Amino acid sequence: MMKEKFRKVFRNRIFIFVLGVLVSGAMGVYAATYFPSNDVTYDNSSSGLKSTDVQGAIDELYNTCKKPSTGGDGILDKEPIVTSGDGLYEDEYEEGRYFYKGADPNNYVTFNNEQAGWRIMSIEPDKTLKIVTTNTIGYQYWDSSYSNNWSRPASINAYLNSTYYNSLTDIAKGQIVSNNFNIGTVTSGNNDLKTQMNNESSVKWYGKIALPTVSEYLRTNSNINKCKTLNLASKNVSTCKNTNWMYEGGGWWLLSGVTGRSDMVFYVSGSSNYYVYSEQTYNGNAPNGAAYNTHPVLNLSSTVNIIGGNGSQNTPYIIN
């Protein structure tokens, strides 16, 4: 009787199919564990992974799948912390903050459907990503009423947080979080970055989109010895231009006003004679009425998913 039951089971086509799958699966597992990974060539150039061998790639993929790769934590999982050259640095002034420094670090991001259209400036202590546009969004007046009070609001503030913000996709808007931006004024030619940062942070504005502060711009320079203060940067212009990925040939606005001058703010100059300089918020007698290039800055939520890429311009980080 028992033998007859076994015969019926083995004649069942469903059983034979399942058995075949199990057998082939077992053989596949055996084959994967039998052949050493160093016999296999692995190319990671387009995968976004750092591993250069199969076993390392398997481990990296496992760790990626094991937990969501989100926000600043997701970038920190992928990026090594460096102390020289291009890359991600731990900030020496603010605990839990990290800056990308150097001539061209791998900090490109695809955001708002713009392929490599943004770059990560810093990872904030709350693990939000502070990003800035790769290219200018065009010329703007900082303020047409001669004021450097960003929260007034200044003309450029109103534009960025209305017209420009409304031009973003709905998905992009949902990924932005409001942030306390430091809008305190800065003393021209100062040589004490910590004091300058304290001055900047003495006044805050809570909102969605702003500009980089003077200290943030200085802290994206990898040549810390020659370029970390306004005074040093003005003495080492040719060096500082070549070790900061945020530098571009044309002048563009910064967020910080000039201490003692209610009508002046800082901008990054394209001149060969100075690096970060002060300019009137609006001067109808100046070329273009003192309109300069604009690079919006905003914070991405710490919960955005980092779903691919390695941060290079050709393979930027992709968020979802």
C-alpha cells in the first residue's frame, strides 16, 4: 500500500516540477559556493558600489538591502571620510556636520528631474542633505530696496521661495524640509572663522530656500591652511579658486550681509584680484544693476532614499 502511494506521488506532474526546482536550486547554491569569487571578473564602474571583487559586492548589496539607505546616513554609508584632497570631511567646527571639499568631489545629485543638476554641500547634524544647484539659475538682484535684511524679505528671497519654488516638481517639493538658515552679518576681511560663524548664526531665518553663507563657501575649500578665512582667501586668490568646487568664473550671490553696511552683501567674485567680496544689494549705476548669478540652497529630508549612483557627474546619487 505504501509503495503504491509513492508511485502515485511520483507520477504527479506538480510534484515532479517542484522537485525539479528544488534540485536545480540546490545545485545552483552548490555551484555558487564551489567556484571561488576570484575566478570571476567584476566591473563596478556603473554599479554605484565601491567593491572591486564579487564577494565584496555581495556583502555591500546585502548591507544595502538590510536597511534603507536614507538621507545623510545613506551618504555616510557610501562615502569614506577624508582629511585631504577631494571628498567628504568631518567638520571641525560643528559636531555631526560634514562638508564636501576640494576641486571636484563626487557629490553630484539628481534632484527635481535634473540629472547631476545639484551637489551636496553638507550633511547636517540632523542628517538632512544641504544641496546647491550645479549651475546658476540666472541673474537676480539681491534686493532692489538696498537692504541686506534677508528676512524682510529681500527681493531674491521672495523670488526663490515663490516663483522658483513653484517651478519645482511636486515630488521635489515633498522632499524639501524647511530649515533655520543663518543670516547674521559678516565683517569684511576677518581672520577668525569661528567668530564669523557665531555672527552668522546670531540671526536666523526659517524657510525652504536660501543661499550659501560666507562660512559655508569657505568651508568647501580643501586648502584649509590658505583659504579658510576671508583674510587668507584674499591673499591666496589663485590657490583658493582651484581648490573649491563651488567656485565659478562669474560672480554669484552669497547669503551673508556685510557688518556695518545695511546695503551690502557678499558675493563670490570672478575677478582675478579677489575671491569673496562685498557688493551693494542693488546699484542701478553698476553693470546689470549689480545683478549676479544665483545658486539656490535647500535641505532634503533625512528620510529621502538614496537609490543609486556614486556621486560622480556621470553617475550622480539618485534620490527617491
